Amino acid sequence: MNGKTKMLKLQDISNHIPKKNNMLIYWLGGGGFVFKFSDKTTICIDPYLSNSVERLFGFKRLIQPPITPEALKYDALLVTHEHGDHLDIDIFETLVKKNPKSKTFTVKSCKDFVDGYTSNYIIVEPGKTYDAGMIKIEPVPADHGELSPDAVGFMLYFANRKIYFTGDTSLNYEKMDYAISLKPDILIPCINGAYGNMNEMEAAVLAEKCNSKIVIPSHYGLFKEHGGNAELFRDNILKISPDSNCIILGLGEGAES
């Protein structure tokens, strides 16, 4: 994956199989992503595809969902915490019905809600690993403060590669020390700088600490209240972590790595 890589549309995910030991990474907008691996396992993280946050809190979408909940297919759903733009309560029932063989991996704060729709879920804890086909899933500590004390990030392991999805978190070295020590090949940090999250500079510092080859910004552009500037993040990467390749994905687009 590099700055000239051809972008693939999310709707093409079922027709495109990555090369051996590769993966496709698609951006759903905000903090949402879909990963498809060369063994055909598909993992979805924090999809927000409704207007539930506007309905409940008044935060209006700036971008439209790139796919409908009915069309989103996956083998495993990962939910980092209970906030509405990560656990989308208006689409969860549809996701479960359309993906009946899938398993949900989430944290304790989401348990009561998830339990109302499916029994096929696991409440995850940092320090443990979980299987999703050939993919290993490891929740790692995050610091989302009092807003969500049990929020986590996820480390995904595939073919001797590591993908670090930070979830919503501040730059807290004490909590991130373990994830940093793993030196993830691919880093997907939040960059929005609001609600206790890393900003564009802090996320670039994390990329340098992780020595990640590829960095993909997330958690920006969904609501004006969130903030976040992907171009500023890329500028910071060039200054602070020049050996990292910063990829800015278009909405509903992805690339193979």
C-alpha cells in the first residue's frame, strides 16, 4: 500500500480477494473500518451507518454512510466502547440478522445492549487474545477517560503482521506501552483531538513511537463537533515519522496492503 495505490470501492469487497498474506482496509467514515484478509475472513470495527447520534445528541452527519447496514457483511464485529458512533444502536439488530454466523467482540459497557439481540458475543479484556478464523484479536488498553472507562483498542494479528486500531484514546504512554512495544506494522489512530482523543500531532507522535510502516487516520470528518484534519496529520507524519507511509482513505474506499 502506498500513496499511488489504486483505491477499491467498499461495494466490491465480496469480489476482491487480497493476495496471500495481504489485507484490504476500507474506511466507513469516522472510526469505522472493514478489513478483509487473504483467507477471506472479514472483520468490521465500529461501524456507524445511521443517524442515531443526531437523534439522541444532535450531532448531524457531515458525510453520508458509504454502505447500508443490510449490505455490510463480516465474520466478526469489534466494538471498542459504548458511544453511539461506535456502537450504533439503530443498526445493530440489522447487522446481527444479516450476519447470523458472525461473532461480536466488545467490552462490558456494551454487554446489556448486545445481549438483547444476540448470544453470539464475547466480552473482551486486555491481556487476552481471541480467535476469528485465522485472525488473532487482542484488545489493548485505551484512555477515553471518564467518558468510557472500559474503552479499548484492538491489535489484529495476521500472517506475522500486526494492525493497531487505537479506538478513542488520549496519548497515554502508560496505557499504550504494551501496544507500542509490539511495533505494529499498520497503525490506525484517532486524530480528532476532541472528547479526550489524540489530535493530529499526538497521533503522529504515536506513529513514530510505534515505528509503523503504514498509518491511516481515523475518527474525523463525521461530525463538526469532532474535528480532525487528515491533511494536517499527514504533514505531521512527514515531520515526525517520515519513515511511515500515511494513507488517507476516501469514504467507502480501501486499499490492499
